Amino acid sequence: MSNDGHQEGGFAVAADRLLVPLSDTVTVRQTVGYAVRSGLERSDELEVHLVVALPHEADLPESRHHTADAEELLSKAANWVREDAGSASVTVETALLGTDEYLFGPRDFADTFGDYAQEHGIDLVVLDPEYQPGATAQMLQSIERELERVGLAYDEAPVERPARHERLVGDGTERFDRLFAMFWISYGFYLVLGDPTYWFDLVTGAAVAGIVSVSLAQITFTFPLDRVQSPIRTVRFAFYVPYLLWEIVKSNLAISLVILRPSMPIEPTMTRVNTRVRSGLPLLALANSITLTPGTLVVRADDQRLLVHTLIPSAREGLFDGDLERAIRFVFYGRESAAIPTPRERGDTEIIGGDDQ
Amino acid sequence: MIESLRFWAIIVLVAFGLFFTFVSAVGVLRLPDVYARAHTASQADTLGAGLALAAVAIALGWQHATVYTVLLLFFVFITNPTAAHAIARSAAESGIDPWTTDDTEEGESK
Amino acid sequence: MIPSGVTIEEIFLGAAALFVVLAIMMFYRAVAGPTTQDRLLAVNVLGTNTVVILALLAAGLDEPWFLDIALIYALLNFLMAIAISKFTVERGGVL
């Protein structure tokens, strides 16, 4: 995947109707800017169709906030277009796609865009290289290929993206760090299972670890490894484990009492908690920790908004006090970052379901 | 002395492991809906399995097989909540409404 | 302090037997459902129990290679749970 604008020959001549699929990425602003700029270079009149494709059915209660976010993104992007267009005559159309069906994977998205393009006579799709519709629907294959399949011309916006999104290419040292870490992790694992003193295991282990690190390093570490921070995090994580175990035992006993009591006084509720951790590994660690402590179960972890099912009130209170969140922040960001207000004080908690559902 | 300490440690760990697994079994049978069941199924069971595995690790002592047991412990602790989360999410996405105290009359599916 | 007549091996075997009983309790939920996710959950717990039983047998019968099977079983169990829960949602999409 190169960063250069990629154009299908023959289509780029009179592109006066552009389709720009938007998603909440760091490069979406640049993509919109590029679409307007390049469109105006080719012709004087421009019609920009901004669309957001929703991966979920819009009427599901948990995806309502997705719809709201999408509308916000659309109105923001429309302003960007007007900003960039200046005095040139640019028409902006916005649309929400996929509200009535469940979109899964690039194929569905490409089909939806194809239908839309046909309806509105779109000439060119300007694609955000980071385009990622919804955090749940990971792009398994490239959407580019699927767009070619439905016969849509597309142009990938040449954006400057932050280093952490450099997939496959990456700069040298970063790539080496990942390979290095992955190699030693898999080699260590191999030797733990095998016999570290037997030469055969040492040789085959090195070979296997080499293959694994070359093929999987870029997938395993979706974030840049920091030569100082990553080992420190590992150490801090080792401190976190006993704390987590203690929490698990404590709340397990509480929940055991509730379940074994014949009257079984449970109060299941769905709650939403907005967390202050970055997505990726910190979010995974937090969500898994929350799930591990009994009485709370993460149902959805699409982004910072966790949908948590709680079984008993005390577990809910514990969740809203945010002890685990603070601990995770300590692990990943250090001691100073751990001292933040509890989710309750921030107003980041919300009980959904239970009474109103 | 060390031997008897080890012996009793194993007994206690196995006993608690059995207790928590029992809680998880009772929970899975008694609780009203899939979300609530996922709580005990994933957590009480994880702790139960973890304690039992710890007992095995202590019994095996310092040998190669112990490393396996510790690895197993790690796997159980990482994979079980993830699996429970995946199941709960799939339940949410296929539109199963969580049971609440309001709809007791709808029938506690036991 | 160690009670005479009881060996650690016997304790492990007894515990394994009790775990089997608990696993059988789980069968009720696996059969009764009512939803696919309920069954999946029950089977997942059953799988975890199986792993523990294998480990206990490894210690009780002094057959350390049972742990290899337990390790593989744990990974397969996890994969199964993920695969099926994905499968039930994403309209038959493969993972």
C-alpha cells in the first residue's frame, strides 16, 4: 500500500462528483481536504458526497450513539468542505448509509458504496487510507479490492499519518523492535515447551520464531514499541497482577454468597462506562480485568465506551469507583496518570437497561 | 514440616477450587439469563480452575511439567474472560435482552 | 501432620471425580439452552473443567504428558468459543 494517490486510468478526467466515505480516523480531515483540492484541480464545479456507513443496525439501542457520532462527523466534514472550497462552487451532500442493514466487512461496504454511487452518478471515490468503519468491523481484506470488484473508481488520499498507523511499511527501527520483541517472545515460548538444553530444540525454535516474527510481528503489535516504556510497563504489570488477583478473590466471595443464598438477591443492570484509556492493549487489559472481577461483565468494548453488565449493586458501585481503571492507567501511563477522578465524578457512568428497557 | 505445609496447601487450594467451580455450576444452572450466567461461568470458574491448577503446580514441584501448569494457568486467566466477553457480545448482537428484576413474572427460566 | 492413609494422589483423583460431577451438572445447561449462547457458555465451562480434570489426572496418575493435552485443549476451547460466538452473529461469515 503506497501513500501515493492511486488512480484508475480513464476515470480521473472529469471527476465532478466525488464520494468520500468518512470514519473517525486521524486522517479524515486530510482526506476531505485532499478530495476538495484534487477535485477542484480537475474541474471547476464539484459535488462532494460525504457518507458515513454504519456497521450496525441503527435501531439497536447500543448503536444509537454510533448514529449520533456519525451525524456529528458528517456535519463537521461538511464544514471542512466549505472551508476548503473557499469561493469555488462546491456542493455538499451528506448521507448515512447502512442504517437498515447489518454491514459486515469490506464486501458489504463496497456494495453499499456501489449502490450509492450508481444512484447519484458518482465518478470517483476518495478513500481515506485509514478508513475503518466502526471498531468492530475490522477490515479483513482491503476495501480497495472490493471497490474494484463493484467497478468503482477510487483514489486514495495521500495523507500524512502518525507513525503508529504505518502498517507493513513502518520505519526501520520500529520494524526491527517489533521483530525483535516478537522473536524473543515466541522463542521463549518454544523453549518453555521444549527443552532449552537440547540443541535440536534450540535450532528449530530459532527457525520457528523467525518465521513467526516475520509473519506476525506487524499484527501482534499494533502500537509502536518503546524501548524504555515497554519493559517498564511489563514490570508495572507484574505489580498489577497480585492486586488483580486480590480483587478477583474478594469479589468472587461476594458473588458466591449471593448465588448460594436461596433467595438469590441479584439486580442485573446494563451500564455504560466511559473509560479514559486508549484503545488497543490498554483497553483490552481493562476490559478483561473488568470481566475477570465477578459481578461485572463487559458486553461491548468497541471504543472507550464500555457496555458493562453488572450482577449485584456492590459490583456496580465498585465499577463506578474505577479502581481497575486507575490501576490500568498506572500500568500503562505511570503513577502520575493514575490519579484521575472516578468515572462517577466525571459523569461518565450511565445505567441503561434495567428500569427503562 | 515443609512436606506437611505443602500437603495442606494443596488440600486448601483443591478445596477452594472445587468450591468456586461448584459456585459457577450452581450459577449457570440458577441464574436467569445468559448475561448473568456468563458472570459465574467465566469468573468463578476461572478462579476455581486457577486454584486447582495451582494445586497441581505445587504438587508437581520443581520440574518441567510445572512450567506447563503455570502456562495453562495463564491461558485460562487470559482466555476465559475473553471468551465470556465474546459470548456476551454475540448475545447482545443477536438481540437478547438482559433480564431485569422487573420481568420476574415472565418466568425465571431457572 | 499429614494424615496417614491419604496420599496426595488420592486427593487429586477424588477432586477430579468431583470436577466430573460438576461438569455433568453443566450438561443440563448445554442441553436446555434456551439460546445458542447459553449452550456455548455451558460448553465453554465444560471445556475449562475438562482442562482442570486433565491437569488433576496428570498429577494424580503421575502422567505429566496429560498436561500437553490440557494445554491444547485449553487453546481449542478458547478458539471454539470465539469462533462460534462470531459465527452466530455475523450471518455465517467465517470468522
